[in-house]
Amino acid sequence: MHKLVATSTILEHELSELRLLVERQTGVVLDCPNSALAAHVAEFVEAQELGSSTTLLERLRSCEQDPSTLPSLLDGLVNTNTGFFRHSGALNALTRQVLPQLCARKSADGPSPVRIWSTGCGTGEETYSIAMAVCDGMNPANVSAAISGNGSGNGNGNGKAAARNGGIAENVPATAAHSNLNAGCSIHIVGSDLLPCSIEVADRGVYPQSSLDGLPPATIRNYFSKIGSPAVAPSAQDDTESEVRNQTKSAFSGEAQNVSVSAPHLLVKPRLRSLVTFNCMNLARPGYIGRFDCIFCMDVLPHFSRAQRIALVERLHLYLEPGGYLFLSQTEKLLAPNLNFRSETFDGYTFHRKPLAASAAYGR
């Protein structure tokens, strides 16, 4: 009854202003019904002890002075589809077409890492999927096959298996892939998201075993350690997180090998985690974190208004190195037609390249 009373005090014009503030400050369009938004706001106001929706709006108007309020409010409002290897076509194009070209170019220009940005990464599944695909894709046999274009892998079907699994070859040892990666073309992957709570999960790198259902068993063995996480009531969440932290520490020290196979959670192994950095990022007002050779912007643009989509694509174009690649999901069209992108297709997946000559026209 208390929640219904609180919801009724939120006026319609306040909800309209809230939607406008969120769009202006983050680019995100809240497409939920007014009733759902009002209930969420009422619950947030009560949880934060703000007293009224008026106080909340005052804080949002001066978000520079209180930058934590808006991300906290959006937690639970912005629906994000996440999962490992959701965009297998993009990862296949990355590992079999794009990376061989980039590594060859980097080797010719002098030693420098290939930098990949996973924008709107949510809880990190996409970012770690890129890292796993890269590790397996840097296997010498797979790289040579991609350069020659025959897609036959190492002669025993691994190339085809890698294509079906988004670049993951089931029987390529992770240790061999990683050592080759260090010896040849080095990779640095950055994952960013608006919500700090999502970045915390990604940074921890602990996922329910069920979230990896469908991945090849060899991939899970190569890149994850099994850890225990007892099922408890929500009130014992702090104890659970403490347990996860303790078992995470054990896994990093090598002790996790003794954990039962039936453990319901999996921890990203250090050799994969070392390729990835996570940080909070508002794509409508991004801080400059350098240029990238590849940018993944999957399922992000649909959350933005048309004007904000165009502005975001323009920023991503600016952050790409000349000759760099922009990856979108196949349901998203490239806006901002005035920008110099060249669309390319590999194995049915279309991605977009910033020409090498773009530095002269757009600045570098």
C-alpha cells in the first residue's frame, strides 16, 4: 500500500522531465510505460531516502555535482541482452578477416598493440567473448588459414569448428594460443558500460555455470576455473560475495583445481583476464581513452534517440584509428552517412572500415 501511495505522488510532467534528462545526459531513451517508470522511481526515492521525486530531479539536473545518482537510477531500467558469443558472425569476421590484416599492418609499422573497445559491455560477457575468440584466433594455423582465405584451419576441421563457434576452436590449447599472442601481435581489450554495478560484475569475472551452456567444453576448461558458490537467501548476499572473493583468490593461486566439478559458478582465468580492462563510460559524454583498431558497439544504438545515435557513431569514427573497424549487430544500420566508412562483408556478416586515408580528412 505504501508503494502505491508513493507512486501516485509522481506527476506526469515529472516523468516527462526525467525521460528528457536521461536522454540528454546519457543518450538513452526510456521506452518503458509511465506506470513502470513511476513505480521504479518511487522505489528508488524510498531506497535512497530522497524524500520526493522533486529532490531526485534536482539531483539529476546537477548530475556533475552528484554523478552517481543517474547510473544508480538506471540500474534495472535499461534492459540489456547479454551472453557469451551472442554475435558469432562478428567474432568470426574479427578473428579470420580483420585480425590477420591488423597484425600484418602493425608488424610493418613497428610493434604496437591491437586495441579493441567493447562499448556498452554490460556485465562483461561480450568483452570476454572477444578475448576468447582472439586467443583462439591467434593460433598460427587459424591465422594462416584466414590470410589464405581457404578457411580450412589446420587441416583437421578446426577452421570450420572455429567459424561455427564464433572463432573458438574446440581443441586449441589456451596456453599455446596465449603464448603465440604474446610472441606476435599483442592485444588489449577495453570493456566499458554506463552502469557501475555492471562493471563490478565484469571486473570480478564470476558467472553462473548456466550462462556458459552451449560453449564447447574445451573452451570452458581453457578459460574458466570452477568455483563453489553456495545458494543462499538474498539477506546473506554479503556472505556470498565474501565467499566468492575467497574462492576467487584461491582460483588465482591455483587452488581452485580442487573445487567440485558440480560447482555452479565459473571464474575467468588470469591469462584471459589479463587481456581485458574495464571502466565506466557514458557514451553520450565519453572521456577520451585513446584510439582503437576495432570498436564493438553491439545492441547499443537501439537504446538511443536518432540524434544521439548519429552523434555516437560520429564519436566512434573519431576514436577509430585510420584503417580501423566498427562492428554493429546485423539488425543495426550505420547512420551518419556523411562519415567516411567502407562497408565490408565476411561470411555473411557486414562490418565497417574507416579508410586509411581518413586521417587526412578528419584529423588524427
